[in-house]
Amino acid sequence: MKTVYSDKHRLHQPRHFLNSRFDVPNPEVPERADILRKAARAGGCEVVPPKDYGPGAREAVHDAHYLKFLETSWDRWQHVDPNAVEIIPNVHAVGRGRGAYPQAVEGQAGFHLTNAACPISAHTFEAACESANVAATAAHLVLEGERSVYALCRPPGHHASSNTASGFCYLNNSAIAAAILRSRYDRVAILDIDLHHGDGTQEIFYERGDVLTISIHADPQRFYPFFSGYASEVGHGEGEGANVNIPLERGSGDEAFLSALEIAIGVIDRFSASALVLAMGLDVSEEDPFGGLKVTGGGFSRIGEMVGRIGLPAVLVQEGGYVYPSLGANLIRLLHGVEETQAPLGVRAI
């Protein structure tokens, strides 16, 4: 399996992460990608660089005001605080969209950065754009005939909505990949197996019926992102029925996760999807520092096998998965599971 990767992710090195109790070091660090790249090579993947697809790939899923903010905010912030290390807003938009769009960069930061887990530094936008190019390149490789391609994206993307950054995410790489696949395939499914609900991806496609969004995640009643990810969220308008959330009780392990995955695969079959984006979080592991679910190493192998049997051309987009001892091994298990069971394109394996 080809892996798309760029060293430019190192340009983004966030320092602060304000969780529910303390300002602590941000866990979304370059070491994550280093571990995953090394594991992909060890697992037999051919690592290739991304191509630059320019602003069009980003504009397909993100609002123009938001993209301009991401691109210009750091330079503008220097007039507010020339000694700043990162942009972290101290105001946030409540009742978003009811009034005029603010002109001050401080107001725009509060509008577009929904929490304190997505600081912006001097090169964050450049790193995020390269991460989007990684996803775009993987999608184009699939369009060119690859059965499945792993997009080693950093920073991740599934919490980024059409006009907000959240939860370490700035540009929605999975949504970008899906939009590119839609250029050829009539119906695309995004299957999100990250520990946290893919709230940004849900928002982007919530009123569309051509892209199915399914998320398996820890129950948001007591887990981030708290405000979305409930089973009652099924889409709206043309998208009604094309959004499926499967929340799992915190601490759930292999059996519950794999049962949910079987349900999700059934939904994908009934949707008659022609291509798949796997929003691939490795943070469902029993060893992940966020500790929401308890999937074992063997569980990751079985996840990969089940995904491979779907038999669709697939882009595997890296989302969460933080630094823990078996992070690289779990990636290899999942990728090998996909490769070993992936049926010929368009054929559903038994």
C-alpha cells in the first residue's frame, strides 16, 4: 500500500492544550507522524510525497472567510501582540452567524477557533495545507487505480468544520478526500473510527445525500466533543438518513467496537457507496492517553480485515492516535488487515 507523507508537518508544533483542568503540553506533536511513518515503512509501504493541489481542494469544503483567516491571522496577530507564541482566543462566538462578521483578528479568532486545542502559530497554515495535499494526493492515486492509499496527515482534520477549527484540526482532510472522490464516484462513504466524534465532517456533509458520514466513537455525553455525535443526528434535507452516529460506552473494547463496525458496514452496503474514506483514528486503543475506548492490537487487525472486505476503493486518512507504546504496531495491524482481505474493486468479500 502506498503511503503519502510530507515532512512539512513539523512546521506545526503546538505548545499549549487547555483541557478541562490545566494548561498542559499539546499532545498533537510531530513525534506522532514520525512513529507512523517509520511503522508504515516497516510494514512494507511505499512512502511517496504529496502534490500541491492548491486552494481548490480546500475551497471545496471550507468557507472563504475561514480560509482567509487561517492564511492571514498570524501576520495580523503580530499587531496585537508581537511577542505571541500562539494565537489562542479569549472570546468565543455564541449564537454564531446572527450578527455581522467581525473585522478584528481577535474577533475572528473567537469566531473560527472554537476551543483552546487548536492554537495557530507562524507556520500552522502551511502545515495544514500540506496535510490537505497529502489527503488530496491519496485520493487522486485512488482515482488513478490504486485499491487503497494511506494518507499520513498531520495535523489531523475531522473536527474542522466548514468554517471552524477545533480539537487539533484546521482543514478537514477526510472531507477533502471525499470531495475529490466525488468527482468520479456518485456516492462516497466516510467511515470515521476515531475515538472522538467527527463533528466537523458531519457538519460539512449534513445536508448532502451523496456523501454518507458514519462515526463510531465514545459516547459524547461524557466525552469530547460533547455537543454532537448522538444517534438522533441523522442529517437534514437532502442529507436526511445519510448521517449515522454510533456512540459507544466509555471503556468499550473489541467486541462492542467490532459489532458497531459491522452495523456501519451494513449501512455502507445499503447506501451503495462506490468509494470509501476511512477517517482512521488510532486513539481507540487501550493504550492511548485519552483512554476513552479499549480496542486491543488484535482488534485493530480485525478492523482492518473488515474494512478490506468492503471491496471499495479506499483512502485511509490519519486522524487521531497519540503517542503510546503500540501506536506504530497498531497502524501496521490495521493496514495489513486491509491489504490482506481487500477484495477486487467493486466486489464485496464474504
